[in-house]
Amino acid sequence: MNEKSKLLPAIIIVGVFALLFGAGGFFIAKKVYQTEWEGGSVNITHEYQATTTALMTGTLIKAAQTDQFIASSTAGITLGSVVIASTTVNWMTIYNATSSAAVADGTYATKITTFLSSASLGTYTYDVWLDKGLVIRMETGFAGDYTITYRR
């Protein structure tokens, strides 16, 4: 045997160990530097929920003024957005509820916004904290197609 053939097994063994340690180090470093970003400001347990004005009383056109309690939580909720897909000649108002019986007793802490008949199609983003819940009041004859998003 010549001298080169004696070194070949040692070179192969050192190369295999270097490859194993390098690959192990790569996977450990990848795990250490991997972030746990879940996308935006919403945690897995805090997804937005949505409802539409058509679902609030079972029909699109409201026969009487309607107050609808959308969401209730003792810890509060966040109003995300209102998406207007079709307008109406009547208005809709969004309130911050002060109690879980807001519709029955008429207690609303704050008027957040009113959408008039001149409201344009599109998405209106709020990201507003509400103490106890979200109340939607629709005037008699309301026929708009609105989607309201919120999260608890």
C-alpha cells in the first residue's frame, strides 16, 4: 500500500464526522432562531368573528327599528371592521354596550359610529375596544348588506 491509500480512510472518517456535526448544528441553530410569529396582532385563540345585517333578524329589510346585541363578554370585545357591500336609504348605528342586557334596558355607553344613507361601499376599520359588547341599531326599512367583524 502506498501512503495515499493509508490516509483515505482517515479523511473519509473525518469528513463524515464533520458532515454530521455541521448538519446537527444547522438544525439546532434553525430551531433557536425560529420565531413564533402567528401573523398580525391576532393570537390563535382570538380570531375575528363576523355577522351580517341580513342575519340579525332573519330578513334583509327591517320592518321596525331593530336593536341587535352582537357579542357579549365581561372582559370586553374589539370591534374590527364594518364592510358595506350594498347601501341603504336608512341608517345603522353601532354602540358600546354597558351591560349584557343592553338591548332590553337600552343602556349604551358610547355611540361608536352611524352609517348614513350616503355611506360608500367598502371596508371601515375600527379596532375599537368595547367594555361589555357590541349593539347594532338599524332604522325601520334598513336594507343594507353590511358585515361586522369583532373578536372576544
